[in-house]
Amino acid sequence: MTKGLRRAAVLCLLATGTLTAATAAMAGTTERYLHVKVDDAKNGESVNVNVPLSLAEKILPAVNKGNLHAGKVTVGDIDADGVDVRGILDAIRSAPDNEFVTVKQKDQEVRVAKSNGNLIVHVKNNDKDGERVDVTVPMKVVDALFSTAKKDELDIAAAIRALSDAGDILIVTVQDASQHVRVWVDSKNTSE
């Protein structure tokens, strides 16, 4: 191979490496958005919220109102009847994927599971309204919520930071006869 061809090959490799690094850096800095969409068919109303996670992360610590302070929310005196919630979460985190609890009754079904690093809770009422709640939360977001040193607080700002790395995820859906609520994270700045 001639000297000129070797130089051209090296330059192409360097350019490809630089382009790959730049593309990876740009992909890593893609803004993530928290979306909340509420539709009320009965009243013909809807609400759409599309907030960049980076904005939410900066605003939350600045709000000190009621139970929200410095990016954390005080949940009051949690009486867990001697249950170590953090211990249970640690056990779930280290457990293999599994369906932990399934309860089927005449009027309600409940399912709690872990799958692909996500904590999953499904609740379905079998009454005439057919209410349904589906929650899927990455375990790293659950861990972030409980990362604060105080036992009566949830660290919302830390959970928002953890959501930034969770990828596209549908977190909550709530459905009844007339209302539909969705909460999700993706890289789109609209809920469409």
C-alpha cells in the first residue's frame, strides 16, 4: 500500500471514529420529556403536559410548598406495621424476574411482578366501569425515589434523573368508563 493510500485510510478511520463519537455524544444528550395526558370523554376535556426532564429536574428543588421541598416529598408518618419497605425493595431488586403476587377476586384483579428491571403493578376492577391501573417503573427509578436518607421522604428529583436514562417508557395508565390517563417518557416534545 502506498504512503498516500495509508494516509487516506488513516484519515478515513479517524473521521469515522470522530463521527461515531459525535453521533454517540449527540444520542446521549437527546432531551427526554415527561408526558401526562388526561382525556375525559364524558366532559369532552383533555389536558396535555410535555415537560423536558432537565427542566423538571431544575424546577423541583426550587419548589418549597406543602410536602414538596428541595426536590423531595414528605409522605408523612408511614406506618408500615413493622414492614421494612427498603428491605423488601432490596429483595425485589436482587430477585430474578417473577410474578410475585396475583390476586383474582370476583370484582378485582391485582398483579405485582418484576420484569426486565421494571417493577410492574396491575390493578383491574371488574365492575361496570372497568377501572384499570397499570404501573411500570424501572427499579433504578424506584431506588432513586428511596435514595434519600430520611425514611418519610421520596426523592422526586433523583427519580427524574433516573428516568432520563430509562429510555422510552410508558409509566402509568389509568382507565375507567370516561377518563383515560397516561404518563410516559420519550424523546418527543409533544404528546402526539
